[in-house]
Amino acid sequence: MSKHSIQIPVSFLAAFFFAIAPMQIAFAKNDLTPYQKAAIATRFASEVKYNFAGYGKFAQNYDSICRAELPNLVNTQTDEEFSDKLQLFANRLKDGHTSIGFSADVTYAPISHKRIGDKVFVTEVFSEEYTQKGVHRGTEIVAIDDMPVIEYGNQYVVPYIPSSTPQWAASYPFNSVNLTKGYRGVPVKLTFKNSNGKTFDIIDDRQSPWGIVNPDMSIKFESLPGNIGLLKIPSFQANNFDLQAFGDLYEQKIVPTDGLIIDIRDNTGGNSQVGQIIMMLLATDTIPQASWETPKYEAAYASWGKKWGREAIPSDSIVPFCISHPNDMPKYDKPIILLVNGSTFSAAEDFTVLFKNANRGKVVGTPTGGSTGNPIFIDLGWGYTGRICTRHEKLADGTEFIGVGIQPNVIVEETESVIFGNDNVIEEALKIITHK
């Protein structure tokens, strides 16, 4: 997400900090006054005007949208209704890094899940109760509150998660723990189907004591046939990255391979500098970078009626370690394939940009989430926070990927093998890299 700071924690609590899907209201409050609601909404709209990197390309004037929506926001009956509508208001900008957040007592069912096609499968279980009732990795979630799971997600989750592209909206809201997120104490009915085709229900009252679960997001390496390495990077969070340990992994296990597959599918970001360090080890030549753009406002020009525009900032090329420190770091010039999908997002896309700019190998999978760029965080008052994307980037050749996604060289859709073993995307990458 950010070029220079950690912004998205990859814990299940932060499956999206700014995406609180509307559920039944557990405790309807109406503490906010109409004035406070108006102040929150108009402050956000004002900050968008000056800071939003995509503002110049936004089809409608956001001020006019604010004026049109303000009566609906101000006249909401409860704070929860206001919060839900406020998120929809922010999401009109269609940017994955621009949103409104607020504190709320929410929790989740003790499972994680992933969408494959039009099905959603459990990926991890964090409750003995669920395990005893027959929920395991690979158990299908077929319905939530008696509504087919995809329909439920599209109606109650997708609209409230900021999104820049259809592929992000079709994947991320159905992954991690997003589908079962809701106000604590409000029950949710989950309908599962086991491997024998039998369906069963679990009523979860969202009072789970299990709390925040931090899965192992460390970098992992394994050897595949043909002396091909598989490097899985589930997160670019700095606290998941041990530079010395990765340096040892690079020299001891990666360098001896005859090829490398890097898997950053479902990697939703972190600190872009982590990815840059990794690419500085894997690049064989200087990595060119395109200039980036940010909004620029000059008061004097505005007083003369001139609209503010965008400033282009040149980016320096990145020099890999094999050039800057040729005697200290062995060069890795073997073929590499990078695996991505619709939930490859933010700093993970920054890594993909560097990989493509370095012309280091083929990208395999499906288009990425299409959103990256330093957001600012703004205190909107009364417990509400705004997040606004301030930076617009392109590939080195000028190709747009914000709002589009980075396009793979080879499209490979994930199948249920991703859940049940023999991952078809990895298998296809292995065929490509070994020329089989």
C-alpha cells in the first residue's frame, strides 16, 4: 500500500479495518447529532477534493454527490445506519485505498474462508466446537442466514468494502473472515456442506472468546520437482520479514535452484520496501520506474480561477544488489514466475510492478486488485476516520493498472485444487518454467 510506511495489518482483525459490513443492529444508538453527521461527511468530501489521487478522473463532482447525499446521511435514524451509509458514500469513489472507518464492537465466526468460482470453502478453523460439529478445511459454506453465500456476500459485504476493480470485489470480500463479520451478540446462521454432500447449520451468536487470530504470515520456501523453488510470500508486513533470515534463505536455498516460483496470491500488502528488498536480490539489471502523480493545489492560482491539477514526480531506477554489491551477494539469473490473483493488492502490487519493470519473468494467474498508493489518514471526529489515496502510479512503460489490475502474461483461474491439494496454478507455473 504505502511506499514508506506500514498501513494494512495482516491479521484477521484487519481483514479490512475500514470494511464493517452492515448486519442486524445489536444496540441501536443515536448519539450523533445531525450537525455532527454533517460535519463528518463534509470534512471527508473536502479532504477528497484536495488529496484524492483519482479525483481528476472521477466522472462526477464529489461535492455535488455530497450535497445530494447529505440529507440521507443526516436524517439516518441510528448511528449504525449513518455509519453504513457513510461507507457507501465513500465507496462511490471506487478506490480500494479510499474509505471511512469507525470503531465498532464487531467479531467473526472462528473460521477463515476463500472463494473458488461460485463456491466458498473453509480454509482454517479456530474453534474446537466447530471442528467437533464437522467443520474442517474444505468444508463448503453454502448459505448465511438462509441466503446463498455468494448472494449474501454481494448484498451485505461487497458494497461496504472499498474496491477499485471487479476482480477485487469478487474475491476479497469472500476471503479471510469477511463474510461472517458482524456486531457482537447478533447471531448469524451458517449452513455448511461436508465432503459427503450433507448440509448442517451452526448458529453463532458472535460472542466468540477466541479473539484475534494471527496466522503464520512468514515467508515460506519449498522445493518442487526439477530443482524449482517455491517461495510463498503471504504478506509484505515488515514485522513478518526478517532481513537476515531471508538473506540466508536466498543464499542457501534460492540461489542453488534452477528456477523460482513466487506466490503472492491473496497477499493484501504491507510495506512496499519489503518487496523492494526482495526484488533487489532477484533482479539482474537496473529496474526502471515510471513517474508517479499526486494532486497539487496552489492557493494563488485558485484565487485566479485556475483549477489545481496533478504533479508528476520522477522516480529513480532501483539498482539490484548484484550490481551495487557484486562481491557480497550472489547473482540469481535463473527463470522466475510470479503468481498473482484478484486479492493481490497494495504493496503486493508494488512488488508485481517491480517484477514486471525488471522484466524478470512471466506473471501467471488472474489480474491483481488494481489499487496501490500512499493513503493519508484523517480524523473526522466523533470516532470516525477517513483514508484517502494520494498517489497514482503506472508501470514503467506507462501502462495503467490502478482501477484495472496488473494483467498476467498467462491467465490461469484457480480451481478447487487450491483448497484440496495439487494447486493447479502452481502446477501450471511448474510446466511453464520447466518447458513441459
